[in-house]
Amino acid sequence: MRQSSLVVVSNRLPIDDSVAPDGACEWRRSPGGLAGALHAILDRTPATWVGWGGKVGDAPALPDIGSLRMRPMGLTSEEHSGYYEGFANSTLWPLYHDAVLPPVFDRGWWETYRAVNQRFARAAAEAVEPGGTVWVQDYHLQLVPQMIRELRPDVLIGFFLHVPFPPPELFMQLPRRLDLLRGMLGADLVGFQRPQAAHNIAQLAVKLLGARVTGDDQITLDGRAIRTGAFPMSIDVAEMQALAARRDVRERAAQLRSDLGRPRRVLLSVDRLDYIKGIEHRLTAYSELLRDGRVKVRDTVMVQVAVPSRERVDSYRALRHRIEGEVGRINGEHGRVGEPAIHYLIQPFDRAELAALYQTADVMVVTPLRDGMNLVAKEYVAARADASGALVLSEFAGAADELEDAFLVNPHDVDGLKETLLRAMEADPADLERRMTAMRSHLVGHDIVAWARAYLTTLDRTGRVAAGLRK
Ligand code: ADP
Ligand code: G6P
């Protein structure tokens, strides 16, 4: 097998086997932030990407994309349920997101999680050339860094957690906390979205493993120094700006606006259908504003775009059921013929359509109860070429650290959320322009390439790995 100097490992690959019949490969932009954002920087990098092709069964044969080699992994149905739906998405995911739903601790899932991590680690260890770099992504593969270290002590190992890393008192609930912590700390650099996460891991490493804090953002464990740090992830700002500038996208935005009946105000939300996204809190706030007559369907409309996610997991199925019931109720009680209160679109959109939607929205409503970053908020800002529009953003999204000029809100406080929505809807255009201009200029200097460069340069200290990235 040909080896690469850079190997990326994530649960999900950014493409699946929906390859065009003539063999030409289409990138399938995964609706999640990770695969979509990483593909933006790796599509011109000589590297190998190890990950799951997205369907249960044998690994699909996937073609390379330019200089990026795909190394697809299969998942059996037992693995899909124990590793992906079980330990990753029913234990770690809710626990890491403030336990907004109670995490499920099923003793049967651990062994599958460990075995799948071992298989991904072996694949990565085979794919990396001597002295190369392996960059492991996210909570699905938390044991992989340590496993690679055992298999290939010659390589540099990075780990980046895209989701929040919880405070010690929550992490301590995990029955396998020692293995999970040791697994991550097998890396040379453990990266997070927010600085607090780096403090959390240091505290845990000291308390549970007897590690020492040996510097700012450095832990020493068993005589080996491990660096930690915050590297807030971003989007392909140039891509979104270019889309927003396209004539057909601008025409499409005007068309959407007219299809919506030319309301005075359009509120937009775009989420994976996940209980961390605070969709129900926002629907409650909007519905109460309608009920109290503070918002009228005559001049205001909400568009909720959602992509189904993890559909076989009970909590996700139940969420979808509740949301669809609530949207139906709100439209039934407040809509008029030809004037629904909410347009609910549960379907994937291409990037151009998303850019047009962002341009259509006067107020973008992003209200997660907890979110590692939330790239949708950044996409909205990048799409607002004329610096108009208001962003209502949860304090509990990583993006709130950077987008301080948004209308920041605590989504658990529904009354506060209602007031903030009204403030954003009624804001003075000059104030909106000032806020949006500040957020846009921040994003330009902090795009996805800057993120990857900052991380990889901290990892290898020489900039050699980052030199291969798109400029
Ligand atoms: P998460 O990673 O939790 O899903 P993010 O907001 O960080 O949340 O990333 C979501 C990504 O998925 C964004 O790039 C967004 O544009 C994309 N996305 C969301 N909804 C859709 C949709 N309906 N169709 C296509 N892409 C979508
Ligand atoms: C989040 C996670 C990613 C994941 C994505 C989509 O962004 O951090 O690792 O890929 O959600 O979820 P899915 O379960 O469809 O991969």
C-alpha cells in the first residue's frame, strides 16, 4: 500500500458511494460540520483520509479525489449500533453536550467501540509513512491516538475534538473514563474548540491519571509532554463569499423572498435535527410571540431547514416527531391560507441554495443548548455581502466566543429569547451593519485554512505539514 505523510482519520468520510455512473466522483458534503469543513482544505493536499463510507456493510470502493486518497472503512450492523449509535451517539454525545438528555450507559457497547477504534487505528498506522503525521478527529475515535502510538511510535499524532469537552464532574460519570482519557492523551497535541475544554482535560489528567501540568497548555504524563489548546474551527469563507456574489444565487434569493410572499421579515434556522440545537426552545419562543400578537404572520415568516440525523436512535426519532407536531400546531393555530407561520423543510440543500437562503434571511436564529462550534452561524455571516441582517446566537455555541457582535442569548430562558428575537427584528439598520461588518472582518482572518494551519503548525512546530494545505 502507498503511504502518505499526512493521514486524517474521522468516523465519517466526506463522500459516500453515490458516485456518478461514469465513475466521476461527486463530493457529498456531509450535513455535519466536520467532514464538510475538512474537505475544504484537504481537496488539494496529498493525504489519505480513513473513515466510514456512511452505509452499513462492507467498505465501499471509493475513488481518490485529486491528490486525496480515500481509505473507506466498513461497519457491520453490530458495529453501527454498538459503536456509532450506541457508545458514540447515545453515551458520549449527550454527556459531552451538558447531558441535555441523559446519557445511556450500556455495558454491551464498550467492547464494540474499542474494537472499531482498534480497526481504524490499524488502518491509519498502515497508511502513514515513516515519521509522518496522523490527525484523528472527534469523539467517535477517542481511543485511536493511544492505539496508534503503540503501533507506530515514530509518527506525530494529533487529536481534535469537534464537540465540547465537558467539565470534570460530568466526565467523571463515564464508566470507562480512564481508558477514554488515556486514549486522547496518546496524542502529541489535543485540540479543542474552546479554551475551557483544555482546562477541563488538564484537571482530569491530574486527578485521574496523576499527570502534572508542566506549562501553559502542557501536561506531562508518564514522562511524555502532551500539548493542549483551543483552535476554534471555521468555514471556507471564500467559498461562501463567492457563492453569495454569484448572480444566480442573488436571483434565487430574490425569488425565494417573493415566493415567501414578500414578508417584512424572514427568520431562518438551519440545523441537523439534533436535540442539542434548541429547535424546540426557538419554536416555543416564536409561537408565544405569535400568540401574544407581538409578531404577526402577515409580515413575518420563519423558515426552519433541518436535515434528518441519526434516525435510528430513539431520542432523534422522538425529537423529529415532537418538532413536526409543534410545527403543525403552530401553523394550524397561527397560519392563514397562503400564509403559514413556519416553512419547515426537512431536506438536504446544495451550497448555492443555502447561500441563497442565508441572503433571504433578515434574522438568522441559532439557538443550540450546547454546540462545539456551530458553523451555520459563520456561514450566515459570510453570506451577508451587504453587511445587513441580524444573527441571534446562543451563548452556548463555541461560535459565541468569536461572534461577539451577534445578539447573544441564553436559549433556556425563553422569555429572554423572545425579547432578543424582537430586538433583532426591530434593530436599527446602522446598528446591524456595524455588528455584521465586525463579524465579517473577524471571519476573513479566521477561516478554515487558518484553523488547520494553526493546529498543524502547533502540532509539528515546523509548519511542514501545514505547507501542503491550500493557500
Ligand atoms: P453540526 O456539525 O452539529 O451538524 P454545524 O452548524 O457546525 O453543525 O455544521 C452543519 C453543516 O451542515 C453546515 O456546513 C451546514 O451548511 C450544513 N447543513 C446544514 N443543514 C443542511 C441542509 N439542509 N443541507 C445541506 N447542508 C446542510
Ligand atoms: C457533528 C460531529 C461530527 C459528525 C456530524 C454529523 O458535527 O462533530 O463528527 O460527523 O455531527 O453527524 P453524523 O452522525 O451524521 O456523522
